[in-house]
Amino acid sequence: MSLLKTAPPGAVRSLEEMFAIAHAMEHEAATRYAELAVRARTEGIPELADLFERLAEEERGHESSVAQWSQQRSGKLPDAADIRWDVPETFDEEAAGELAVSRSASAYRILSMAVRNEERAFAFWSYVAAEAATPDVRAAAEKMAHEELGHVSQLRRARRQAYHAERADRPRERVWSIVDRLGGAAVLERRLARRLDKLARRLSGDGQLRALELAAQSRTMADEIAPMSSGEDGGAVEDVDAAAAAERLVEDYLDVGDLAREEDVALQAQSLAKRAISRLAWLRTLAADT
């Protein structure tokens, strides 16, 4: 499932709507993990059932925190009636369902799936912040994105513990996939910068300034990536338009964040992803307005 399927169909207009969406997402995750726990226990895999139950409990805690925050900020509990559109999926139900009945599934694989789900939620809230209708919604969405990164970090620590407990060897090909992916991203960032320069020449006013600003940002991001990359283009960089390049880069950075076992690389990839999501949101808005 593409992480960008979490992109909302429109701007979030109020704190009430934002809290309702956040509460619905956390409730959905808690419900799905609880269902998977029952499924795994029915299949006679109690150790996986215990892990899914633990994840469900974590999500219920997040759900409760959102409810308390909503009460403090808006004076009421989250209300699904405040949501104007279907909440995009951030839970990879297909992968989770396969793991729940797999006797070869491990804690490491399940925690990797959970990390990915939280990264989808991070991408979603970063997108909401970029497109927020008001400053208070933007600030709250940024806080939600930050909270999701906290959840990612917690799950990563648990995943590392599971990795060491299972005494798995670190696959050499996974190391190379990260550096090659970053090499491709660096090439694509520079191509995107050139496309944004061309786009700026067709725009005027604030649009032109924003395009030039993003072109400069793309070059900066390419320079940031260079020390972490293999210096190669990864063999997967094609000539695409600005929006397609921007979307590909979001996917690349989130993939690197998920693959990375070093915390500093993961955090850097998440920082790159946040900027890339904001850039993609602007390009999509520009396309919708023209």
C-alpha cells in the first residue's frame, strides 16, 4: 500500500474536525490490532496474539490521549460528525492479516509492519499541516506528526530488541538498498530543482517565489543526502514531471526511514520526508488550481 494513499482529499478546516479524524484513526488501529490478536490466538499462535494485543493497547492509549486533548482544546470529545470525508487508510490490513495467520511470522516482522503504519500516519499529518486551513489546525497537525514520530521511535526500539533476540544476521543487500535509494534520491532532487526553476518562470507573485524556494530546498536536500548515499543513481531514476518526482521522493525517504537500522539515518530520512510531503502538497494544490 502506497504511503501517499494517506493524503487527505481536502484541507482540514477546524480543530474539531482534526481531533475527530485523529480519534477515528487511532480507534481504527486499536480495533484492527485487537481483531488480529483474536485471529492469531484462534490459529494457535499465542506469542503473536500477545504482541498484537500489546499493539492494540498502545493504540487505545493514543486514542484516549486524543480525546483528552480535544476536550482541553475544543471543549468537547471528538465527534465523527465533524469529519467531512472518508478518513484515508493508514493501517496496512492486508499485510497485518497475513502475519496474523503465518506460523513463520516473527515479532520483528510484525513490529516492522507497525512501524510502517505509524509512518503512514506521520505522512498523513505532515500533509494535513501543509494544507491546513488555519494556523491553529496547522500547529495541531504538526504536533500530531511529531507524536507519530515518537511512536515510530518507540516501535523501532522494540523492533531492534526483537531483531537481536531472534539473532538474525543483518542482510547485506538491505544496507546497499538504502545507499542506492539515497543515491537515486539525490539525482532526482537535482532534476526536481531544475523542473521547479522552469515552473517558476511560468508563474508570478507568491507562486513564483514558492517555486524558487522549493528549487533551492531540493538542491539543499540533495547535498544533505550525498554523504549518506553510494554516489550512484540507484538505477531507478527516470525523467518524470515535478509532481511525479516529488511523490517518488516522499516514498523513497519514508522507505529509507523504515529500512534504516541506525537511528540517526532514520531520523534524517524522516526529516527529509516531512519537507518532501510539504513540497508535494504545494505542487498538488498548484495543479488543482490551474
